[in-house]
Amino acid sequence: MSTRRDQLAAGLASVGRRIEAAAQAAGRSPTSITLVVVTKTFPAADVQLLAELGVTDVGENRHPEARDKAAAVAAPLTWHFVGGLQTNKARAVAGYADLVHSVDRERLVDALADGASRAGRHLDCLVQVSLDPPGAADSRSGAKVDEVPALTDQIAAAEALRLRGVMAVAPLAADPARAYARLAEVAASVQAAHPTALAVSAGMSGDLEAAVAVGATHVRIGRAILGERPPNR
Ligand SMILES: *Cc1c(COP(=O)(O)O)cnc(C)c1O
């Protein structure tokens, strides 16, 4: 019978092969892509096993689940916060997260900056960009494309924050390749104004190839490594 450790190792190997193949197809080095293993809903014991299997970056989408896991796992890991973030939880998240992928409004920037400075930390941030067509009903979180310049400037100007780039989730109904191509355009204009904001966080279990093809530097993978979750998580 295979152990949880074997299952996770198999998932990591298979996702590693997919990233390598996608990078090769795009003429990119696989080392230019950071695998963020999204461990939401799974126990801290899984995070510990992943760390033992060589994972360096993990992602969570809810506070306080993220805080509790970060406190429970002793292994040195980079913690990514990838979920929609309420302003009243931002100060707490700024105390333990290393990179927040989901910054999408000015009040959130203020709260993260305040939390990071109180904690005596520097917090890396990505602006989450909505790739929904205008007027889409199932609107996912993220700043509208025309709001991105003001937000990136605001983050760059905050003492305790560091602007690292952009992030998006492909809209449910859309072709991920087209959505991620749009994100790549937004990333290029952010980089023109902020040359060190090079990160592009895109690609999940179902569509990482489309994201790597247009330059994703961070892929966020849950199910393909850890297995299925309850619906809507
Ligand atoms: C859950 C989640 C992921 C991982 O999705 P999978 O389909 O399990 O790979 C990636 N990004 C965000 C923002 C998520 O909430």
C-alpha cells in the first residue's frame, strides 16, 4: 500500500515533468519557474512531508488556516498567500507571509504595509489582475487592468512592501492561453515602470502549460500534487 509520502512524491514528480516539458517547449529554463505547492485544506503533516521531499514554497488561501500551518511546520519554507484577502486580516497575514499574490485594492496595500512595518518585516507583493471580460457575471477577485498602474506605484512607494510583479487566475469560462497572454502584456507594462517587478504568478493544476508558455515565473499547484479538495476550496 502506498503511503501519503509516496503519493506526494509521485504528484511532485509528475508536476515536475510537466513544468520541464512546458519550459522546454517555450525555450525557457525550468529553473526560471518556481513551483508553489498550494496546500490549502490539507494538514500541516502534508506540508512537513512536502518539505522533506524538497519543496521550498507553499501556498495558502485563508487566514487563520495559513497562520496555523506556518506556525506548526518547523521546516524553513517560503509561505505564499494566494487567496482573496479581507482588509481586517491583512495585518495578521503580513506577520507570517513571505509573498502575498492577491493584492488588488488600495486599502489592502495600506493594511499590509502597516502590518509589515509593525512586525518589522519587508513583505513581497504581487498585484492580482482580473482577466474577466468587462461585465462578466462570475467576476473573480483582482484589480481591473486600468487600476494596475496606481496600485503598483502605491506598493512600490510603501516602505515595508516590495513590488515583485503580477498574478492572475484564469477566468472559468475563458481560454487560459488567451487570458495568460493578456496577463503577460500587463506584466510587461508593469515591468516598464518597475524593472525589478519580474514575477508573473499564473498557472494551476489544469493549465500550467498555458501559463509557462507565456512566461509564468510562479505556478500555483494544488490538486495535481495533493489530490482533490472539497468543492470551492
Ligand atoms: C487553490 C488555488 C490554486 C491551486 O489550484 P489547483 O487547481 O488545486 O492546482 C492556485 N491558485 C489559487 C489562487 C488558488 O486558490
